[in-house]
Amino acid sequence: MRAPVSPRVARPVMYQRWSRMTFMHWRYPPGTVQRLLPDGLTAETFDSTAWVGLVPFVMEDVGVPGLPRMPAFPETNLRTYVRDERGRSGIWFLSLDAGTLPAVLGGRAGFWLPYHWARMSVRSEGPLLRYRSRRRFGGARCDADVTAGPPLTAAARDEPAHFLTARFRLFSVVAGRLADAEVEHPPWPLHHARLDALEQDLTDAAGLPAPDGPPLLYGSPGVPVRVGMWRRGPRGAGRQG
């Protein structure tokens, strides 16, 4: 399977760099995911199941054209994969935790995304990454220790790797209507990774049952990102199911 090709975002509304990434993914029944989606989106499946990803990382070089960049901060996304009524694939965020209040306020006001303010840190100890996060309100947490391994070979970049990481569209509900934004970035430099410890209840806070079994895991040093403007869909699409 060939990876999808990134679009070209000619007029970005935001620049970012996603660094020190870990992708943790679990299988979920499609119906379990579908009930958390708004009208107009369908849970996208691979190997007959939906997938939910827990993705901690460091957000760097965040800014809008013409203004200074923000200091780096940790972020953790809980996400799933969807198609809209036009058949376009993308990401639906179940939650986003960020370690700085301006990012939370900007993400909620500017992108209508379900951001939460959390006490967070990411520490590197050689190949070991220690992610720590606890929401300031409600207390949901995600603590993970991950050891980075060698880069994936071309042969190891299989269909699951493409399905779970080669994503170039975000969906949200903006003023009651489904909207999407394109995201441009180069191919992920994916690495093998080992999960040494994980304590989290973000899935529970999002209304999902606890993940079953060990996750499918990838790591990445990161990529630069250009985010495009939201484009709103037709009226009626976007009501929560």
C-alpha cells in the first residue's frame, strides 16, 4: 500500500512542528466509535475494526503568519479515523490535552477543538521518553514511558502504518456545522518503539471502554506542519450523535 500524498497548503493559518511523537493505537468496534462522532462522519475501518490513537508529543514552533512563535509545550491527543460523506479520510479528535493555557484557549476558540488544560511534561533520558499529563480540571491523566528503537525499514512500513499515521485532514464542528482543514507535512520518519509503562484514563473520560491488550506502537522524531483554513460543510452535518 502506497502512503497518501500530503496536500500543498499554500496559505497556512498556522505553523507547527510535532516532535518526540509516540503513536499508540488500539482496535475498537466501529459502532463503539461511531456513537461518539457527529453527523456527516463515519468511523473508518482497517482490518474490519476502527482504531483509536493515544498520541503524546511536544508541540514546537507554533505560530500564525506574521507573529512570533510560541514556546514549546507538551500535548496529548486522543483521536480516531473517519470519512466524511464525500469519502475523504481524516482525523476526529476525541480530546486534546495541552500544557499551556494560551494553546487551550486558542484551540477551542480558533479551531473549535476539545482542548483541556493539563499539567504536563516530556523528559528525554537517552532513548527513553517519559510523558506525564494530568488535567487541571477533572484529573484525567496519561503517564507513559516509551523507549525509542531503530527506524522502520521501507518493508516495515506496512498498511497499518500508512493507515494510522498518513493523515492530512482534520475534522471539527464549527458553529454547529461540520468543517475540515488540510494539513501539510512530509512523510513521518517512523521508528520502532517499546511501551515500558502506561497509566491513562483519557479513553474513559472520552466515553470509551478501556483499551484491550497492548497497543500497536510507532515513534517519530517529528515533522514540520502547515495547517490550512477551516472549510465548513453543508447545514445539518455536525450534530452530535
